[in-house]
Amino acid sequence: MTLSLLSKTLRAGLAATTLAIAASPAIALADYPDRPVTLLVPAAPGGTTDLAARLIAQPLGEALGQSVVVENKPGASGSIASQAVAKAAPDGYTLLLQYSGYNAISPHVQPAEWDPIKDFAPIANILSAPQVIVIRPSLPINSLKELVAYAKANPDKLNYASSGNGALQHVATELLKQMADIKIAHIPYKGTGPALNDLLGGAVDMTITTPPPLLGHIAAGKLRALAVTGPNRLASLPDVPTVAEAGYPDLLVSSWFAMYAPKGTPQTVIDKLAGKIETIMKTEDFRKKAEAQGAEAEFMGPAKLGEYTQQEYDRWGKVVKAAGIKAN
């Protein structure tokens, strides 16, 4: 081999090695993110899931130095967005802001082509929001104990609205029925909005749902709040007792809104995202914005969120099975 040919061979080998190093995952991860990140939301704009996504997206984008773009993909009980993320490249550029009802309940009601445990890597919990038990104010009921007593004295006379079969409102009320041994008829609607409209109109008697759509109506006297299903009273409803105070300490029901990545996403990416989110959530500004919506900024890192996801999945699976809840 001539000296010239040897030189060309060495240069070609060096160039190939340089390209391989430049394209290596370690180098790419060090620069993550180097382009916008997409955050898919399995719900329409305006709900608490969308609120959680937009509440974290802007400050997270600023912390990462790249835009975090919220993209709403509602439908099929969260399956459209969830399946899209489950099948996305595990590189940290397609993430999911998941609603607990879709993660822990829907798969038990109607099996999907994605698995909430096997297909996702947990990053961080963003918001938690307890439910509020509300009734139409014309009922002669002023507390959760009175509701139970009334239902026992009048089996199947009361009914309750939910945003759909298998929704958290549905399953949470079934849990109350199991605990209190009472009968209340279920009336499913296609969303919280229609359910709430009929409750306000007096067509149904009660519902259990998150605070944001209820607060104004409770303040105006159009709905009567009986209890909050969280461990603490809400700052926005300081006079409403918790379910523990009302005699049902095991009726703890919270919606939670957490961020996940496709399974296989590098741990360095997961840890970087979780660290940035934790810093953001410690700020007074973030906490106050969450509280204004009747929610709490409750951070859980990857390990704790993974454990909690499994616990909630198992817990609600038992309730769904005991209540015999099936897909529509």
C-alpha cells in the first residue's frame, strides 16, 4: 500500500469514527433537548388535564431551553393520545400528560392496545385534585351522613351523574355505594359539562367530580357541597369537611395528572425532566396557580410515581370488578 493510499485510508477511518461518536446516544443525550418537545394530552382543551399540561409546559420549556408544545388528542377514553405516546420513539421528544382515570380505571373497563404499566416510563406527578361530593340544594340533605341515611331510607330514589361509564365520577360513587351499602342509580353523560348542566337543572341529584367546574356554582348556592374526598380541606372550600371528618376515611379519591415517556426512554432524560419539574413545582407562583383551580401541586419523582401508578391501577381494578362496570 502506498503512503498516499494509507493516508487516505486512515483519514476515512478517522472520519467514520468521528461520525459514529457524534451520533452516539451519549453525545445526543448530553444535548437533550435540541429541538421542541411535544406533550400530548388525552383530553380536550379546558379541562383539568389540559390545565395541568399548560401549567407545566411553559416553565418547563423555559427551563429546558426548548419549547414544550401541548397537543390535545382527546377521544376513546384517553387511548388516542396514550397509544400515540406508547408507540413513539423513546427519545424524550414525545411525552404524555396523563389523567389518572384513563391510566388506572379505563383499562379495566375496556382493554386497549396500550398498557399503563408496561408501555410508559414515569417522570413526575404534576397536580392532584380531590373530588367534591355535591347535590342539588333542594334535597333535604346537608352532610354525607345525611346522604347515606336518605339513600338507605329511599333505595334507588336518588341518582347520580357521571361523565361516562367507567369515568372516575362513576367509579368513585360506586365505591361510596359499596362502603355505605346504599343504592343510587347511575346516569352516564358524554362529559362533565352535560352532566353538570342536568345537575344544575335538577334533572339529577348528585355527582362527584373535581373542584374547578363546581366552585362558582357552590359559591352561588346552586350546588351544595357535602365533602371533599382528599386528606385535607380545600383552601377554596374551607367550610366543606373531608370524607374522613364525615365518617368515611377510606373514601379517598383524587384525580392526579402525571407526565410519562415511552418505555425505554433513557434514564438521564427522565431524571433531567423530573429535576426541572420539581424545581418549577416548588415555586410559590406554581403552587398558587394550582390552588386557584382547586388542585394541589403534588410532586412525585419517577420511582414514587411508578409505585403509585401500580397501586392506583390495582385499587381501582378491584372497585371496577366489584361493581361489575363494563364498557358501554
